[in-house]
Amino acid sequence: MTDSRWEAVIGLEVHAQLATRSKMFCSCPTDYLGAPPNTNVCEVCLGLPGVLPVINRRAVELTVRTALALGCRIARHTRFDRKNYFYPDLPKGYQISQYELPIGREGRLEVNGRTVRITRVHLEEDTGKLLHAGDALETAGESLVDLNRAGVPLMEIVSEPDLTGADEARDYAVTLREILRAIGASEADMEKGQLRAEANVSVRPRGSTELGVKTELKNINSFRFLQRAVEHEIRRQIRLLESGGVVVQETRGWSEAEQRTFSQRTKEYAQDYRYFPEPDLPPLELDPAWVERLRASLPELPPARRRRLVEQYGLPEFDAGQLTLDAATADLFEATVAAGAPPKQVANWIIGSRPSLAPEHLAELIRLVVEGTINREQGLQVLEEAQASGRPPGELVRERGLTQVSDEAALAGVIERVLAENPRAVADVRAGRQQAIGALLGQVRQATGGRANMKLATEMLRRRLGS
Ligand code: ADP
Ligand code: ZN
Ligand code: MG
């Protein structure tokens, strides 16, 4: 938010469920959505006595990949710790997490050209879900627990307090999601709870280098809420400080209905959790050669690809952004250009009509339009037919006789007729009302069944009317 006297400081803690098939420390499946309550559970994730957890190798791999993608230093020796707290969403009475030795630290993420430092990336287990009376239960005053989610691999990505506004906080989370998806670490769907953000927010006098007291916003389950919650919290803190109050360090929830944040509980501190090394798991040694192999296997990340599309193909930033929303779209763009169509035209076609066509066919179609064999409208028609039939656009154009009318003599005849039939529009153009040209061109298009070469028709019409 822009306020001349105050500036906002924001750090995000983002949790992402990892895209593994089995849980963090047992072989239960991770697809808890839609499963009947407490069916994807076993002795380990139920916290029964006498059983031992086993580390999920794939979860470690995905966390290392993420940490690498965020430019982190990767720990060589790491371990898990117990975070002790008493709440029935984890029946063990503690969460297995990483405290002192996270898998990754000191990374960075570029957000809109600014660098946000990443403090750490660590691995832990998700908790179960409590259902309270009023959520979905018939019975009043009861709480039920579903432990299907307990033990699902969860990665936490903590940023330094480098974000300076609500928009930037949202863009950071969006960029992070893009990267998680690109490297296959998480499906990162916020609506499904696969990506959850906590925002730490403080304000300070503009120009000050000290941090103000922060509050932590929880219950944020969409990018829009994230932005709104942070925006409101910044405003609340500024109002509070300007009226002589102080910000209390606490956890606040976000009420979308009331569009405000509300106090939930006062802040807990690390010492409250009595962290200690998890005695049931061996230390985790990450082989540097393995880490290097993972680094080499990372795909080009969306922000880098965006920059490359701009530089290599001369595309506007906007186009590059649209094309890199997912890797398949960017792949289609590059393959179509490689098949011989001009980059900007390819970008327009892909962004404008989301074609699902083989690159060679798409390139052929675009060339037919660029070279003037068919016009854009016909191109869209051919696109549809090519998508439905899988046949090459060139063949379809020949077969349907879909070539556009670029013959000056033929067009001149049509134009004369249209002029004769629309004396009003002609008079308008002659009186200097250029918009009337559009109406005449519409008539020309109609008269040729959409086949007129509109560029040529426009030129001829202007010449004829001397406009
Ligand atoms: P805590 O001990 O309260 O968990 P941490 O130091 O672990 O605090 O930081 C948690 C998150 O809060 C990090 O993302 C960090 O960047 C952010 N943060 C810390 N101090 C501030 C502050 N004064 N204002 C905004 N964000 C902050
Ligand atoms: Zn289990
Ligand atoms: Mg913390």
C-alpha cells in the first residue's frame, strides 16, 4: 500500500503438499480428498506406540529440487526434529519437522524484477483435519478428527521480510506456485489446500531500517484473499499506530465475509515447542553427487523462460507471460516457430485461440494467413476443422476452395455494388466520418462470404473514396 509516512514489511511462510503417492513416514496413500474419513491411515500416521517412521525418499528429492530451483544452499547433513504441541490434529502429540538443519537455506526468488530472499526450505508432515460443529456436522458442540491428511509430506518455504506490499506478496506466492508446478514438486492448488500461505505483516516509518512488531495472518486459501488480508492488515496497523496505539504480536485470521482480520491467539514462540532431534529417525545425509544430478535435471523455470522468449523471439513481456503460464503452451510456441512461422504471429494465435494442433500444422495454418492465401476469419474456420479432423490445414484449404478473394477486379466489382447500395455511408465517409468505412467494409466481407482479402479491400475502398 502506498502511504507517505509508513511502509509495509511482509514475510511469507508457504506450505506446499508434495506430489508424492505415499505419506511422509508410512506407505499410506496421500489422496485424502474425497476419501471417507480415517480410511487412509495406519499405525504410523495414527501415532500408535511401538512403530517406527521411515523417510519418504521421493519427498526428500522433491524438497531438494525445490530448494535448488530457489537457489538455496543444500545441507549435506540434515535431520528431523520433533515439534511438540498438544492438539488432536496430530495424534502423536508432536509433528515431525525440521528445525535447526533445514534441507535448503539462503535462496532467492525473483518477483517482478525484485529479489526476495528465501530463508529456508524444510520438510515436515501435514496434520489431520478437525471438523467442528457448524462446519458440516449435524451434531452441535462436537469436534471430529479426520486423520487422512495426517502425515502427508509438506514442505515449508520461508521468505525473509523482503516483500513491501500486498500485491507483491500475492505475486510472490503466484511465482512460487508456478515454479513448484514446473518442477513437479507440488500440484500447488490453493483451493485444494495443497498450497497454504501465512503472511507476517508489520509496518514502520518510511525509511526506517528497524522492523516493526508483526502479526501473522492465517487461514488464507486463495491468492485474492492473501492480497486482501495483507492489504487490510497493513491499513489496520497504520491506523492503530497513528492513533497512538501499538501493534501486538499475535496470530490473526482473515474473514472474507467481513473483509477484516481478527485476533486469534497471542503468538507462540519456538521455545514453546520444545524442539529436539527426532530419535526414531536416522540423520539424513544428502550425497552431493545426487544433489548435483538433481540440479542438472531441473527444467528451465518459467521466469527464466519468460525472459528468454522476450530476448530470443522479440516478444512483448505480456505475450511471454501468457505463453509461459504452462510448459506445454510455451513448448507449442517454440515448436511452431521452429516449424517456420513468424514468432509474433504464432504468439497471437496461441494466446488468442488456444489451439490444440500439432506444431507443424499450426505453423502451416499461420503461414497460409500471413501469406494472404486465406484471411484470419477463414483461418479460424480451418483451425477448427484441423483440430477436429487432425488433417493438415493446407489440404483443408485446397479441398474447401477456401482461398480468399485477392483478385482486384473481383473485389472492385463487389465494392462498386456495396457503394451503390449504401449511399448514406458513402456520404458519411466523404463528410469525413471515417468510422463509416467500417460499415462499408462489413458489407464487402458479407458480400464475399467472408472471403475478401480485407487488407486489400480496405486499401481499394479508401482509394475509391479518396479518404
Ligand atoms: P517467528 O519466530 O515469529 O516464527 P520468524 O523469524 O521465524 O518469526 O519469521 C517468520 C516469518 O515472518 C518469516 O517469513 C519472516 O520473514 C517474517 N518476519 C519476521 N519478522 C518480521 C517483521 N517484523 N515484519 C514482517 N515479517 C516478519
Ligand atoms: Zn500411515
Ligand atoms: Mg516461524
